[in-house]
Amino acid sequence: MGLLENALRASGGLDLWRLTRRFTVHLSITGPLCAAKSSTAQLKELVVEGRTHAQELEMTGFPRADMRGLYRPARVVLEAQDVGQIMERNASPEEFKRGLQSAHWDQLQLAYYCGYLIWNYMVVPFILADPDFEAVELGEIGGTSDRRLRVVFPGRVVTHAVTQTFYFDADGFLSRQEYVSPPLGTAPIAQVFSAHQRFSGILVPTLCRLLGIGADGVPVAKPALLDIEIFDVNFA
């Protein structure tokens, strides 16, 4: 069985995924990356509602408990519960991504980054089966049972990098994702996934750490750039 086919089956199957339209996820995002880029953000209690087949998210509790962030590839908005919309920015995805290369982010930039970070997290590996994705299986990693898939993303998807490498274990569970993301610099990044659980029949890794990668190609365990913890997910 091919690697992607095995991963899709292990994650719940394309037939089930195609029946879904929306997800709701309760999660936290912590770590020095957020503090360095936008020190006022408090992202420990987020409730995120999004579409599974389009890049649209609403992040309640972002960037603080009494606010909400709205993410689209060409628009990001911050709203306060008592006064409604307070900040908005419209730009092309290319302009947004260039802006993220600055040393410090305003709250709209942070919302844009977190928007595509969370959306990509929730739709992989299923989105990799779309016909405009290019996926090539690579050789196994010595000393492990992990298999690798190198993927070229189409321009329609806002993501970390055009080319990314995904690692799946012997059961087909996503274990790692690697890329070089200009907003985070020129060093390679590894997203390391664990604690997989099923929600509505769909497999989701509930823990994710963003780590730097050492010269030997191995993720550096400390310090983590970000820690993402998922508490609950509902697909509908």
C-alpha cells in the first residue's frame, strides 16, 4: 500500500473526511515564539471553528479572552465582544507572508500566522490527496520505521512552505512535518506530533511541538518554539 493511502486510511479515510464541512477545536498555543513576536498575546484558551475544505477560521479567545480573530487567506480581523470589529487588514497572501518576516508582529500578523498554522494542522493528511498536490514517497529513515512523503503545495493554499516533508510511523500516524518557513527564518523547522486521538472517527494528534533541527537532521528537543495542545475536537 502506498504511504499516502495508508496514512489516509489510518486517519479515518477520505470518504469520512469528504462528509465533513466544519470543525471545532479547543486548544492552547504557548511558547517563546509567540512571546518574542507578540508579547501581549494570551493563547492558552482558544476555541477555533473552521471549514474543512476552505481556509476560513474564527478563533474565540484570540488574542485574549474577550476577543475573537477571523482568518481568511486575504483578510484578517480582530473583534472585541463589547464593541465589535476593532482591527482589520486586507492584503494578498504574499503580502501577508512577507509581513511575517519582520522581527515583531502586531496582533493581526499573529492572527494570520496562527490562522494558517491551525488550519493546516487540522486538515493534514487529507488535503494532501487533492489532485493539485504533488507528493513523492522518499526512502525510510535509518533506524526507524518512519516513512517520508515530500509534498509540493499548490499556490491556492496558504501554508508554511511550498515544499514540506511529512513523516508517518508504521501505523500510518503522522509523526513529524519539516519545512523552512521564511516567517521563522532560514533554519529548518520540525513539527513533532504525538498523543493521537480519534474525534468523530478522524485521527488527530493532540500534541505538537515546533522545534529547530540540528546539523545532524534531528529535531532539537529544547527549547520548543511553540507547544500546541488540543483538548477536544468536533467534526460535523
